[in-house]
Amino acid sequence: MSIKFGGQFYLNSPFKHSVMPVFKCHLVGNLNPFRKRSAFCSHTALLIYNKFITCWVLFMKLLLSSLLILLSISAFSDDNRALLVPIKKLTDLAMQDDILLHAKKHDGKMDLNAIFSKEDHWIASESKPTHYLNKPLQYYFEGLIQQPGSPFVELILMGSQGETLAAFPTPTDYWQGDEAKFINVMADEQVFIDQLNWDESTQTISAQISVPVKDASGEMFGVLTAGVEASLGSLGRIEAE
């Protein structure tokens, strides 16, 4: 038997060039809803299958990313061995005369109203008013960051009230006084590690290290913060130094 969905059912005839109509297509009308339901079910099943595959791929990517994060964080063990070299370099940098003298020179020179006014201007400006910052130190920070093998990707010198005195690259905020990197160091006068992040696109892990800026007597004049970024492979090289 052959089926013609536009009209009627036909029975193949034993005669050579003819077919015999058997019955009209009122039965076809009964079959069409079934075919529609079948097609709908097939389409729905395909959509569900595609959704399942998409979710499975996303789950596997999330799982792999999580494993990479755990591997990366494990490199920053409890004693932060992988960060010992950057911490030592940043601590030495905070003791350099140019940085210490600049922080000491600006210690308490601006009241908070003036700082907040500069902050408002900074945020409102598309091109940041970098004339607020010390140019020689900015160029010095840029040179340090661009040195081959430098562990730093960012350097910010903050005064004792959280104002930015020098930085490279240009930060999004002028006043850092409400951020953990400033608050914790000013309160404890110790090294503080913050903002441990995983960047999936670059396969890198980054952290912010902050150290106090003190003179030989232990008096504190500000905070120096560095952004440190390393791939899984370079973490091992940092730790080995």
C-alpha cells in the first residue's frame, strides 16, 4: 500500500499502469494529528537533547575552571610561598627614599573635603586628571612593571588618608580609603593580600599585595599596593626564585 497525504489511500493494482482507490482520506484526517504530535514530540525531544548537551558542556567547563582555580589557589599556600618574592620586592620598594619621602611630604596635607572633591572630579572625568599624581613616580612605576620578569602589573602609592599619590596604570578611583587594601594595612601595619581572582580567558590568577610605608622609626605614612598576576606555570617559577 502507498500513501498520498494530499488525497486518498491507494492500493497497488496488479494491472500494469493503474491503481485502485480503496478509501477516501477521512482516515488521513485522523492520521494528521498523530503525525503533528509525533513531529512536535520529535522537535521537543531534539530541543531537550540540545539543551542537555549545552548544559553538559557548560558544566564540564565550570568543573575544569574550578579545578584550575583550586590548583592555582593551592599554589598560594597558607604561608603564601609563591608570593614571598613579590612581597619582599614590594616591601623593599616601600622603603626607597623617593617613595617614603613623597608619602611623608604629603602626610596630612589635605583634609578629607579636598580629597573627596578630587575624587568626584576624578570619577566624573573620562580622561583622569593625572596631574593630581606625582609624574616622576608614575614613570618609575611604569618602568618597574615593564621590566622583563617583573611580578607586578600594577603599583599604587596611597597617602595616610587614602588619597592616591602615584600609580601606574591609572586607577579608577582617586580615593582608596574605603578599600580593604588600605583599611587593613593602616589598621594592622602588616602585609595584606587581597582580591585573589581567576581570569579564565588568560588562564591567570591575580592578587593585590599591600604593604605599609614606614620610616626607620616605624612611623607610618601610607600604603603601597601592587597587583601580581601569574599563569599556573609562572607561579612555580616565582616560588622557585
